[in-house]
Amino acid sequence: MSKDQFKTRLEIAKNKILKKSNISKQSSSSNLGIAFKMSTEMVAAVVVGTIIGFILDNWFGTKPWLILIFFF
């Protein structure tokens, strides 16, 4: 094997490793983004449900039943 062939094969191997490491970095950051999005949506749903339950309880005078129903 000549030096030129070795250099080209080495360059190809380095490029493959760099591509794999970039893909793994991108997927882990996108997974983190998905986790933050899911947690934010869950917290927002509980807060909005509680607020709706509180408003309806005050309107109908049924404290605390609608808060409990909309909380879950």
C-alpha cells in the first residue's frame, strides 16, 4: 500500500467518524429540546386546567369540585 492510498483511506475514515459524532450530538440536543417541550406543555396544561376550574367554581359556586376535576 502506497502512502497516497493510505492517506486517502485515513481521510475517509476520519470523515466517517466526524459525521457520526455530529449526528449523535444533533440527536441528543434535539432529544433535550423534546423533553423540555413536553415538560412545559404538561405544566401549562395543569395550570390552565386549574385556572379554568377556579373560574368556573366561582361562577357556579361549587368550590372545590371543578378545580379538582380540571386539575386532573
